Amino acid sequence: MSPAERAHERFRVRGNAIVTGGAGDLGFAVSKALLEHGAQGLMIFDVNPAEAEARVNELAAEFPEVPIHFLKVDITNEAAVGAAVSETVKLLGPVATLLNFAGIVSCGHALDWTSRDWNRVMGVNTVGGFLVARAVAQHMIEHKIGGSMIFVASISAHRVNFPQPQVPYNVSKAGVKAMAQSLAGEWAQYGIRVNSISPGYMDTILNEGDGLDEARRAWLSRHPLGRMGQPDELSGVVVMLASRAGSYFNGSDRKCSHPGNFHYRLSAL
């Protein structure tokens, strides 16, 4: 191969992919990146049909030769997750890549949190992510194809955020990071690599709205780059982890431009 062909092959994404939360800003950006780098089929799991269908239509117009689908899935529902993964395999074939981007953010003072609210955050961000990963792993093992799974942790998995109070969210994202590393250790024997990424503050709808101006000023004042990240700026690390370029990364957490801690660290098993 020519040097250009070798470079292209290094970052080629092979096989089919599932992206949870693919209708959100971050999920959509990385879904598009997977298709740009060669994904043969894409399934988006989300709970917002109207938004997801608009995203799918946009991707289908740009990648008309690639099968792209959407399923409404509550990832905290074990039976629904199993059925959705099975339906994906029927429609597309075996899944080689999973991007676990579904998640919720909820702020509130610790004295005001109820067990119900706490369990809701933990249920989506940790239990839901696990249920999808387990269902996909079972199919990867059955079809003997291995693959790559990428979880979205957060700056919140590494340090307490300021000034917003969000104990359950911080705990859930620390759990996501630990879960990815635990699964990496268990599933490596099957050729399944599991990694996580920990973005700093991203300029998405989750960080917009009334009452956040003061918080945004605080975030930017503490950040060496002086700005928030754009969704597409996560695409490079996702493509790397999903392709041959990241084939020896397992159990790592890719930290993306944290306030006060912006080095790039490998913590492989």
C-alpha cells in the first residue's frame, strides 16, 4: 500500500456500530465520524424519536449507501435492551463497535436529593450503560468477532466540579470509568476492548439555559484554553479507539482538556 493508503487503513472503522444517545449533540457527532471512517452500518438507540429520526435522515442523506437505523430504547429496561440489540444484529449483522453516549445530567444540593432522583441518574448513567454493553458483548462472543466499546465518563469522574452541585452525576461518572476498566479486564479474552473518554466541558444543549451564565463564566475562567469543547472535537479519540490505531488500548480513560489538568494520560491494563 502507498503511505496514504496505510494512513487511511490505520483509522478505518470496520463493521457495524451501535451508538446510544446518538440523537444528542455528542452522540450525533461521533456517529457521523464513524460513518466517515468506514462503518458499514449504524444503529442509534435513543429515547427521543423526533430528534433521532431527524438525525438519521441527515446522516442517510450524506451516506446513502450505508444502512442507518433508529430504535427507541429505554436503556434501563433490561428486556428492551436485549430485544434492541437482537433487532440490530438482524438488521445489520454482527456489531463490532459500541459507543455508550446515553446519559443524563442533574444538579441539586446534596441535602435535597431523594433516593428516587439519585437512582434515576445512576440508573441511566451506570446500569443502563452496563446493560447495553453486556447485551452487545454476548453477541460479539457468540459471533466470535470481538470489537471495541467506548463509554463516556467525564471530568466529573476525576474531580469535583465547580460551582454546580451534582453529587449523583459525579458518582455515576466515576462509576462509568471504573466499569469500563473492569469490563476491559474481563472481556479482553474475547477480543473485546473497553475504554472510556472523559471530556471536559462541552458546548452542547446540556450546558445551555437560564441560570448557567455564572457557571459558564466560572468554567471558562478555570480552563487553560479559555473555551468549551465542540462536539466534533471528541471524534478523533473515538475513531482512534474504534479503529486499528487503538488496537492496543484497553482499560484506558482518555482525558479531554480538563480545567486545571489538561495532560493526555494512558492508563492501560
